[in-house]
Amino acid sequence: MNAIEVTNISKTYTSFFRKHKVNALINLDLAVPAGSIFGLLGPNGAGKTTLIKILLSICFQTSGTAKILNENTGNYKLKYRIGYLPENHKFPSYLSGGEALKYFGKLSGLDGLRLDKKIDELLELVKMSQWKNLKVKAYSKGMMQRLGIAQALINDPELIFLDEPTDGVDPIGRKEIRDILLNLKTKNKTVFLNSHLLSEVEMVSDRVAILNKGKLIREGTVKELTEKKHEYLFEFENKIDDEIFFNLATQFNLAQIRDECYTALVIDSAELNKLIDTLRAKNLFIKEIIQKKSSLEEMFISIINEAEKKNNL
Amino acid sequence: MNNILIISWYTLREAFARKVFIFFAAISVVFLIGLAVVFSLINTDSILSSMNPSGDKIVLEQAIIQIQLMITAPLSNLCLLLAIFSSASFIPIMLEKGNIDLLLSKPISRTQLLLGKYLGGTLVVFINISFLILGAWIIISLKFSYWNLNFPIVILVITFTFSILYSVVVLFGILFRSSVPGMMIAYFIFLILSPAIHFIKLQLQTLTGKEVLKSIVDGVYYFIPKTSELMGTINSNLGQGKPIGDVQPVLSSFLFLILTLFFCDYLLQKKDF
């Protein structure tokens, strides 16, 4: 089952006199499986926040349809089942952290002791209990983010949208937020994560989509997207003799990267096996073979550059 | 309904935090102290005897009511100007990026959000005006030893007039996400347009011919809120315990208020944030 289904969504922003048009999303199709952590990536202005806002009916699509938790977006009562942390959110500055959670808890249909208990639990979860009675205007950026996450979870939502949740948070705080996200996943919640910090997304996301200029340019699991299919790293017990290395290098695209470590580019698994057979026939002791992967960041930059080149042609 | 009450309640808290209440209360207290000092210094008996040489009780009561209205009429107008100024930013602040995203992510409709904020703003002004008008009423009544129980109804008239002008402020707040255009239009209606159209309409009634001009003036007159009549004749009549008189200004102004709020809601429903 999918928690989010987006079909052919387009969004065009027009200026007041309709002179200027900006296509924020162009015929976007996307499905997010329920119970997963889904990372949405893209450079600034790619349309990531616009997509979240359309899903939450904060802004409206020009065309196309979107479903959340099997219901059409637009019905505000659907939001009893959704949590959202906006980018650069603002809490009423005259409220303390606890009072701000109470305000949004009440708007989410909670009240009384149940709400008070939930507030304490969430402040504990985001490590903000000691700042419960401090006015929000005195909070740092990181504290605001933590309170924002607590606010997004106040109604125990099935689906949580987080727009740059680790923005302004220190490394320890980021780790804690990652743990919260992974914990939500174990409770079968769906998390839709929008972040510029690709390493963060890589660490927690099950699936990732990349948007560029309103178009979906890649989607898949992190493993699928980061795999370099035909490049392998070999580690040997000893350094390969120069003469043998010279022969293998020309035959199999072998290159030394440090003492006992080499990389090989092969066409397919048959060629990989042939290489292994050759190495073993020469009595070279293989300690480890690893398929090389790029980081999500490397992959992201290469995909965006590729897309830019195509656009320029 | 619950959501509307929550938003209204937090609008009151916002007003407290933004010192709207303190600002109003400070002005009111200064005025009330001034009024009490003036009354302690002057001999009200000589004023009343000059207004009512015969000493007739009914005429005396009327004279006291006139003094009450003379004091509170300019005060009511000042109250209204201050009320518009102090409440104009509620909607633009709510519509700021980061605020509105959080609110719209909760299970609350845009209509509830609008009504909650609108009623909250009106309630803030109602409380402030009540404090000032009731304070002035108590001081005057104590001084003259006459309690005109009809007088506090003036609070409702001022609040109603404010609510009409506030709907205009809200409309422009939604359109421009700024408090300034709405305030300017509201002040224009209250200080210039409404009194001017009312005056022109009265002048034209005495003239013969000029039917086209009369129709245009009538059209504008019936469309715009009649704030000058509400704060003038109607306020005065009700304060004196007289019948309201012509209800047309009240009804047509109320219709204007409803239409403006409907338009506000329509715009808010369509708006991208």
C-alpha cells in the first residue's frame, strides 16, 4: 500500500498580472510506500517544498491528482492523520515551548490530560523538557527544530512530512533526529523527508527521489542509486608483482590505488569471474572483493549535472 | 466551532503579548483619570442649572445624558481609530510564511481560521472599548448621581462599527499580506467616504433634477458601510434610550460586513501559501 500517490501533478506559479510564469512541478508521478522513510532530494528551486505544500493543501496544483493515505488531498480532516514540520517555521513568540505544543495539540483535536501527557512525552523525546517553560522567542535554531519535530508528532500521525528537519541542528542533535525517524519507521509510520543534507538522507531513507526543475529525474532505493555496477575493489594479501600487474592491467582494466588495493572495471559478472580465476591461477591471495559505490552526494551531483547538460542541448 | 474558539482565544493572548491591551488600557486610564480630575475641579451644579434653569427632573436627566454623549462621542471615534490600528496586523502576521504553513497543516479549515482570527480581533477591541466606556460612564454617573442604564449599549454600537471596518482590514490583509493598505482604506471609509456620501446624499435630496447624480450617490451610499450614521445618530439615540430610528444603515452595513467576510473567505480558499 502507498501512503502517498501523486499522478501527473503540475504546478505553475503566475505573477499578479500573469506576465511571468514559473513551472514549479511538471507532470510529476510519485508513489511513497507506507511504513517507509522516503527522501526527496533536489537543488534549490527544484519544487520539493511545493510538492509537500500541495500534498498538504497549503497550495494547490495546477493539474493532476494526489492521494494521501488513500484519500484525496483537500479534505482538512485528513490532517488528523498527518504531521508536518515546515522549513523556517515560526511558533507564536509569546508562547513557551510547552504552550506552543498545547496550541497545536488543541488544533489537532487533543485536550486535557491526554494532551499534557503527550506534550511531556514529546519534549522528552526531542530532549527539550528542561526548556518547556521558556518563551519560544529565546530558543536557538536547533531548539526550534526540535520543538518543530515535537509539534509534527503531537497527534501521533501516520504520515509525517519533514522539511529540512536537521537544519541548524548540531551533529549530536542530528543523530538524535535520525534515531527518532528510524524509531517512527519501526512503528510503521511513513516519513517523507525533504533535506539538503544528502548524507542524512542516505543514512535513514529506504527510497529516494531526485527532483530537478520540477521534474522527477531519478527514483529508487539508496542502494540502487549509489551502486557503480561494474567497478570492484580488490584487496590482496600482498602487493602484485609488477610484471603480473602489467599483464592484468591491460587485460582487465586493473589499477592500483594503494599498496595491496586495486580497482577493476569489468563488463559483466562473467568477466569478473574470469578475472578472479586468472588472479587465483597466479596464486594471488584475495582478501576481499567489494563492489564500489558512490556516496549519495556524488551520485546526486552527477545526476544533476547530467540533467543540466541535457537541458542545455 | 472548537477550532474557531481556540484561534480566537490565542488571538487574545497575542494581543496581550503585543501589548495591545496595555496600550489601550494606558490611554483609557489616562483619560479616565483626567475626566475624574476635571469633574472634581468643576462645579457641575452650576453647569446643570445653566442648562436647566427650571430644575425639571426629566430635563435634568436629559442634560446629564447630553453631557455623557458630549464626552464619549469624540472618545468613541478615537477608540475606533486606535482599535483599527491595534488590530490591523493580526491577519498579516498569521499569513506570514512559517506561521500559516503550521496552521494549515493542522485539521482546521481556512474558513475556521479566518473566523477565529476575525472574532478574536473583534473581542480584543470589545474588551478595550468596554473598559473605557464603562469607566467614563461610572465616573459621570457618580458625579451626577444619575445612572443612565441605556448608555453602555454604546459599547455594542462601537464594536459593531469596528467589526465592519475590521472586515475591510482583513480583506486587504489577505490580498496584500500587509496591514497598511487595509488600515488606510478603513480610515478613508470612516473619516472621509462615509460622512461625505451621507452629507452629499442629504444635500441632493433638497435639490430637484440631477437624477443620474442622485442615483450614483444612492448606489455608493447603499453599498458602503454607514459608519458615520452608526457612530452619530444611532449611537446617540441608543445612548439616550431612544428607538434606533432608521434601521437601514444598520442592516445595509451588516450586509456589507457579511459580503466582505464571504469575499475574504473566497480569497483565502484560493490562495497559495
